[in-house]
Amino acid sequence: MKVPILRLRDILLTSIQVDLTDREALDFQSDVLRMVTKTEAKGVVIDITAMDVVDSFMARVLNETAAMVRVLGAEAVVCGMQPAVALTLIEMGRELVGVETTLNLDQALDKIQRLISERVGTAESVSRSEEGDGAPENGDAYEHPSLAEQEAPSFTEEG
Amino acid sequence: MNEAKIPINVEADIIVARQAGRDMAQKLGFGIADQTRLATGISELTRNVINYAKRGTCTITDDSDQSMIRVRATVEDHGPGIPDVKRAMADGFSTGRSLGMGLPGTKRLVHDFDISSRPGNTKVTISIARPRPSGTVQHVDRRQWTTRR
């Protein structure tokens, strides 16, 4: 099952409507990244309204996808998380949610526009930075790369 | 006793198992939050089976009694086992490519969590229980029910 990714002006819109296997979730991740590069999108909105389970694996995929999109030079927002999913994720561990979120698609579009305009002027320095292996610099083998990335100083501070 | 046994052999079985857990929880009268807790816990545990043991089973059981509704999921495999269970239960510990939140996170989601592991047999049991919602008591001696309360 392939998750459709729609282009709306300079934004990519995607909505996960079915339960994804781990393989499908990773395929979705690379599809998003490929589409961002191909369409030169400035932002990605991922709607998860229809997802009734987001476990630690899926949370990681969403966090990482957002982090990767940002490293590419675009912005990412996840929207529409079900209340029971939010409750479960926070009960499991607060650190599982490491991505910009909004209540719904409306707010997601507002937020992504704001994030994009905040990025203007710094985009070049971001897209030039190499992907690297994402290894945390503090040498903590158990800390996940995506978390380390998100805690790294914002690129906007450079410019 | 109402029971569903799901073989865990491929990634898609993770989805089948957690859906079966949700269905059972819903049927027993659990709310959406508990349904989601159980489904997510089953998702974590069965993923461990796929990642570390390749195959196993997930058994979902209606373990309700007169005063409580209770749903139990037992995830079992015959893989290499968890060398250090205590360490595996600590936040952030992972031997695979994960956040290391699966086991400790699952424990926080459920009311009972039991794990035993040795080479060749790993078994994790989780359950969620709530007092029986009033008005749904069936085939129960009324007097006994009120005494228990």
C-alpha cells in the first residue's frame, strides 16, 4: 500500500489512511524525501488523523522523516493526531514525540507557512549541510540520532 | 474462555495482532484509550518477536471475572531470548535500531506486565483491567456482585 503524496503549490500533502507495516512506513519515508527533492517543496504536511495506533517505531519514523526533511532544507508538520494516540505516546515516553504537530490540517498549513517564512534566508546553509550518519556527538550509543538532531542548535542561529 | 491466537511470522502480523487486541478490548467494553494502550503494547511486543526471534505467537484472552473486565495479551517466542531483562526494561536500552522504548513504554501503558526470558523461550504478558461498567453484568449472581462491590 503506497501512501499518496500530493503537491499543493510549494507544499507536499500526505495523509496516512491505513495501518502501515514497518517496511511500508520506511518506504513512505523515502517517498517523502524523494518527492521533496524532486518537487523542490518548501514544506511537508503529514496528516495522521486516520492512524489509530502510533507505536514507538512509527513515532520514530515520523520524527526521523521530519528531521530528514529539515536537513534537506524544507519544513515538516504532523497533524491530526487522535487523542488516544497522543495519550498513549506520552504515557510510553514523552521523548517519543519530537516533531512539530498541529490539531488539524488547517492549522498545519498555517504553521508550515510560518516555518517556511522563518527559514527564508537560511535555507542555503541548511541544504548544503551533509546528511552524515547522524551519530550523536556525545557518544551515547543508546540515544537515537533523530533525537540528537532535534536537540541540536537551530540552523537559523547561524545566519 | 474467549481467546484469539495470532501467529507472528511477518511484519503484517503485527497489525493483525494489535487489531485483534483492540477488537477484544472493545467487545469487552473498554474505552478508546484502553483499546489504544493495548493495541500499542501488542504492537511493541510483536515487533520484538519479528526483530529478534523471527516468529512467535500472540494470544489475546478475555480474562474477565465478575467484578472486572480484563483483557490479556501473551506474546511468546522461541528465539534467542533477552540476555539481560533488567537492562532491556530500562528506558533507552536497545540492541536493535530503535529508541529502546518498546518494553519500558509498554509496561507504562498496562496494568499488569510480566516478562520471562531464557534462550529458546521469551514470554511477555500484559493485561488491562477495569471495574465492570454498571449495567453490563451478565450471568452473574446479583447478590454476589453487590457483596463484591
